[in-house]
Amino acid sequence: MKKKSFGYGKWGYIFCMPFFIAFLIFSLYPMLYTAFIGFTDLQGIGKTTFRFLAEDPFANYKAILSSATFQTALGNTFKIWICNFIPQLFLALLLTAWFTETRYKVWGAGIFKVLFYMPNIITAATIAILFNALFGYPMGPVNDVLTSLGILSEPYNFLVKKGAGQAIVIFIQTWMWYGYTMIILTSGVLGISPEIFEAAEVDGANGWQKFWLITIPNIKTILLFTLVTSLIGGLNMFDIPKLFLLGGPDNATLTTSVFIYNQAFSGSYLYNRASAASMIMLVIITAISAIMFYMLRDKDEEALKKERKRQERLYRKKMKGERV
């Protein structure tokens, strides 16, 4: 008699089902519904209209792309993201090189890592309140220090100046996320075989050469992950610009996410326009991410795959010819 086999494979599907169900209900369906709303005239909460735009289905998209406010928000979003990501990555790489140097051990490295990562786990509302208090006008710690040192002759209202508002938001984003980036890069460096660094030391390589010629090439995948996740998070920036300055002053810190929120929930209730703006941002993020993946791809591995496929094709042709 044959023993009845037990299907272990089905348990994997059973354990995965909660994730797929949650994804379908809370992610995929809202995304598809949002895409559909962008082609309708759905708006309002009291008197809601819902009609597919048969004459010009892309009317909402055209209205968003031609909106001066959206263009300002898109420019602010890219500016704030680029200006905070560059120093964030520089600090993260510097600290990673410091913590992973094999020639000496940093005293209290664990404590430093916790302190550097700490801003990332503080809620955005808390940080917004903190910086509102720090840059308060006319009385605030920053103004008090600058006037006491003679840098300012009188208190300066940072929160109503466009340049100052953007600079503060950029600083906050850098301060919040450089610790997270450092942890990710450090984990990537620790995954490199120590034998490679030992061989480099035997050959006389210094710390700078090891970092640029060994560490950076070996963490290219981690850098790509950091860049793409930072891009996604940066172009969806919402909490600090919204909670700290409400997108002001004069739309200086207005990001696309804040713009979408204002379209949908801040009095306008233009769900159709907000959905169209969301889909536009999805396309932009997807396109830039694809470009990044292409530019930072492993060219040697890709060449090896092409060569392997070429050899397989030649082998199949040879085998086919022998059969004939």
C-alpha cells in the first residue's frame, strides 16, 4: 500500500494568505480605485458627483500638470529631497567608514549608533513642535543665541522667510534620516568578507583606498536600495512640511503630498484632481527608479548572463544539428 503523502507546500500558501489578503484590500484595491477616480469628476462630501469623463478622460491630468501650484510643489519636492539626500548620504558614508574601520575600534560605537539613529524614531509631530519652539519669534533659543553672539542685531523671523523655511525642512529631513542610512550601509559593509580587506592591507592599501576601491564597489546594491528608498520617501514627503509650516511660507515648503492632501481634504474635496496628481507622482517615481536601476546595474554580471545565454543557444543549435 502506498503511504498517503502529506502536502507540506499548502501550508506555505496558507501562511502567506493573510499578507495577500491585506495587500489586496488595503494596497492594491485603493491604488486601482485611485487610478479610476482620476478619470472621473468625483468631488465633494455633501453633494458627491461621480461621472466618467467620456469627452476628455485626461482632463484632470491636464489640469494638474498645468497648475502653477502643482509645478511649484513638484519643484519644492525635488529640491528638498536632493538637498537633504546628498549631505545625508555623505554623513552616512563617513560614519560607516568610521565604525567599520578594522585598524581600530571606536569606543562606545553601539551608543553612538543608537544616538545617531534616535531622530528617526521620534514622531514627526514631536519634531515639528520642537523646531517651532527652537526657531520661535521674537523669543526662541536660536534667536537668543544668535543675538547674544552678535550675529543678529535683532530677532529674525525664520518661519516667514521662504529660504529659511526650506533650509530648516532640509536640515530636519537630513537629521532624521542620516542615522537610518548609516545603519543600512554599515550592515552592507559588515557583509563584505574580511579576507578582502586583509589582502588589501597586505598589498599596502590605506584606509582611503580600501574604502573607495573595495567598500564602495561591494555595497553598490545597498547604495541602490538606499537611493531608491530615499527617492520614494523623499518624493512622498508629507509629515514635516505639513506639520511644521503647513507648506508655507508662500508655498516654499509645499510638497506634492501636501498638495494632494490639500486637494482632497482641505476644503476643496477634489478627489478627482488629487487622484490624478497621485498617479502622476507614481509614474514619476517609477520612471526615475527604473533609470536608477539601469544606471547602477552590475555590468559585469549582465555581460556574464549574456555570454551564458549565447553559449546555451550555441549548444542547443549544436544538439539540434546532431539530431538531424
